[in-house]
Amino acid sequence: MNKKKLATAVCGTLMASVLWGTSVFADQTYKVSSGDTLWGISMKHSTTVSKLKSWNNLNTDLIFIGQQLVVNKSSTAPTQPDSSSGTNDA
């Protein structure tokens, strides 16, 4: 695929994402290794323990070897305004 076709495909995907309010970017994850802590993982990924716990629905600081943690939450594209909430001048 040449560069022009690739660029067109990427732009089309991004535009579709904006139109339908979905994200084409996946959350970044990290696999917990022996000796890891939430604090250490947060430092490696420039985030906070609070965000890690929120993104991963953790109520405690307990994590397990092999556990997949979201370490960078993707932002979703803006959604279209709800047409039913508009004003009606009739």
C-alpha cells in the first residue's frame, strides 16, 4: 500500500471515530511482574496510584503477578450532541 492510500485510510478511520463517538486508540496496559507495586508502576508510566486503582477497579493496593493493568487510559473521541435535547421553535 502506498503512502497516500495509507494516509487516506488512517484519516478515514479517525474521522469515523469522531463521527460515531468511539476511540480508535486502545488503553495502554502493563503486565504485573514479581516485585511490582502500584507506586512503582505509576512512576514508570507517569501516572498516580489513584488513577491506576480507578482505571482497574481496584479497592486495595493488592496486585498479582501476571495481572494486566491499564496504565494509560485512552481518551474517547467526542460524541455527537443529542438531537432530542435541542430546542423546538414550533
